Amino acid sequence: MARVLLLLVVLASACTYNPPPDVTLVAAEGKYFKLGDPIRLQFSEPVAKGSLSIRVWPGEEKFYTLEGERKADVEALVDTCGADDKSCAGGTTVALDSTRTEATLSIPADKLGILDRPLVLEVAGTLADDANHQRNVSVFFDFQIVETIWNPYAEVVEDLGEDSGTEVAEDVAPPEPLGVVVGHFLFFAEFTSPIKLPQQFWSDLQINQQTGHFVLLMCDADPVDGAPKNTSNPAELKWDNGDESFIFVMHGKVQRDDEGKLTFQSEPFTMAQTIGPITFELRDMVASGSIDQSGDKAVWNGTLAVKEVYYEVGGQETIYPADQANFQIFEVATELVPEGVPIVCMADPCSTIGGKCDLLPDWPPADVCEETPAGSR
């Protein structure tokens, strides 16, 4: 009997699985990674210094197939940068701490020309521990680096006050209109945490072209029968206005820089929805990115930063930590939008659906609808 027990102990110890190191991207303190901020990776155990290598890829949807695979001709923005490498693109650096359980990345996005655009960080599958247990599969994280963080509560125009001794000229010209395309759009993103879930929303965009304040009204778009679940083709989507449908609003500010580039940042908002037995909320989200109006349709490329993800199924509640996901909002021809889909400048969008509806307190938002009669474009 003693020999049998000894054999079982030996077999059990021989079969013990020692997994390779896991890696997570530490969320930015202000939800966004601002230019100059360190970007940190955490590992589940000490990693072998020579095994750590990163790449940075463009994150815009146009560089990926419907299956989410990166297209073959896409080039890395930062290619194969390891710990303490001195020749990485733009001066990018990767530094391991003394415990080898955390790495700090410095990515000079301004020198690389990648500010305010969706990015993907790859940690190569060569990552291994001291016993050479290697991951063999790369890990990918959506992220973005922004030049400035817009404060929605800051004064747009400084109040000089009665005693300042400074007079404001009455003939000061108002700012040039931004010229942002408005109307029908489609939102598309693929969330990977806590579950892999494509999201499509019929959207209506209106903006105050002087101040840059934008309002995006979004409602549920579901694939038609036979269409891929992650389709971004408007012709393959229908409007869901039933009991599990929803409407929510993203709003924020568009700005134009000295070089004419249009960028946007949103105020925090929450998206809550129920899909069959699953309820999930993306809480305290902010969106940022840039706007491209050079082609045949306007495109907003951005990244969503989520404070936390609430997930409930079968009565079991779980809260997942901060996460990021790249997205795209693109202009859609009117004839492709289902009849009856609500728009920003109508009195009661909530009356068009049977599900959950969250609007701004004062609806419709007067400052973006002043030049757009309610119910029209």
C-alpha cells in the first residue's frame, strides 16, 4: 500500500501544470493614455527578460478582416521592441522592473504620428518564465494615446470680470464652423471582455458647428437572418425596437487642431443592455479619436475606455476591471437606414422602442438642433 501511495504522489507531482506567464495592460488613471504617460504591463510571475517583445499596430477597422484578422499588407507602427532595446521606432522603450513582474512602455506617439487614433498593442508569444514555459500565442490590447484630455466642465471662454480692466471687442469674429458631416451613421465595435461580443448601433449625429458640442443618439442594430453576427454592413442589419431594445446617447466635443485635424472626446456615459439571459453594463465609458472626412463617407475612428464592466447571467453578478476597445462610426446613406429609426432632433425618441431608453436631461438638445428642424435633417 505504501508503494502505491508513493507512486500516486509521484504521478500527481509529475502531472502538475505550470502555466506560462499571463499579461494584462494596466488601465490609464484618467481612462486615456496621455502623451508622455507611461504604459504599464503586469505579469502573473517573473518573466525572462529576453522573452519580452512588443509591437504596436494600427487599430482602425479598415486594417482588419470581418473575422478580426489583421490584413497581410498592414505594417507595424513599432516593430519587435524588446526590453532595453535601444533602436526601437521613434525612440520607443520597454523597461522591466527589478522583480520582472511589470514592464513600463514609453511610446512617443507624436514622433510616430499616431496620436489620437486607435492602436493595438501586441505582446509577442515568446513571453516565458524562468523555466522557459512560453505562451506561444500573442496577446493583444486595444489602446490609444491622446495629446490632450478635454475637460467638459472647463470654461470655453474665460470670464474676464468687471474689475479686470480688459474690454472684449464687440467685433470679434466667431470661430469658423467645423464643417463636420452630420446625419445617419453606424457604430461598430467588437468587445472581447468579459465575452466576445460584436456591437452595432444605428446612430444619428448632430453637432453645433461653432462650439463643437456633438450629440450621438444610438439604438440597437441586429444582424438579419443569415448575416454574420459581427457584420458592419448596413444592408445586413435591422432595427430592433422590441422589449430588449435600447437607446443611449454619447455626447462630447469635436476640436480642430492647427493642422486641420478633427479630433473628438466624449463625456462619460454608460451603456446597459440585456441579451437573452445576459445583462451587461459598460460603465463610465469615454470615447476619443479622430474624424476622417477625406473619402466618400465620413468616418470616426476611436477607442472606448471603460471604467468597469458589469456582467450578470443566471443571477450571478460579476464586475470586471477597466478595459478598452477600438471602434468605428461611419456615415450611412439614408436609403440603408430602416424606416422609423429615431434621430437626435425629435421630441421623444423613447416612444419609438419598447425597451430601455436613456437621454440627456433636456431633450431635444437645443444647441445642436437650432439649425435643424425637429424630425428632419
